[in-house]
Amino acid sequence: MARLFRADSADKLNEVSEGFHSPVGWWGDFAAAVHRWETLIGRAAPAPVEIGPRGGRRLAAVFGEWLMGLPGGWITRVQGLNRAAQLKAVGNGAMSQQAFTAYLHLMHHNEER
């Protein structure tokens, strides 16, 4: 079983990496994949979890936004969207790179006919 992000305290969420990439210790078995995605989209991954209002850890909407390859704040800085709406927008969105590739494939497929 793959090891996921594990922060034993809120302090680890504030860890800062020197350089372009996020702290390797955040990602466990997924460090190589996260490193590649950071390189492809040109910015470091944000912390995948945040501390909720009752002190527990919860998924950070900004992390979902980063996973989708969206510009920072594309969803998370929209006025009037609470965290639930932000996560819904991320979850219901199409990854722009994937949609673009599908569109190109369809265009080339139609040209062959």
C-alpha cells in the first residue's frame, strides 16, 4: 500500500522547501510523481491538507486546484465561493491539458475522414 501525506503536526504543513519544489517528506511514495508535476506546471505543490476549524486535518482546496493544473487562485480566490463550493468546482472540472489533447485528437480524427 502506498504511503500518503502524513503531517504529525501543523508545523509540518508550514514546512518550506529551498528551491522550486515542495518538501519531499510530504509525499512519501508519490514524491517522484509530484516532483514531475511541479516541473511540468511550473510551481511547487501546496500542502495537500489544511487545519480545519475544529483542529482536524482536511483536504486543501488549493491542492485540488494545483492537481488540476489550474493557475493559482483560479478557483480558490473567487469571491463568494466557500471551501465546499471550491472542492465541488475542482471535482467537477475537466483538466484543461486533458481537454485540449482530446480536442486535438478529435480534430485530427475528423481530418482523416
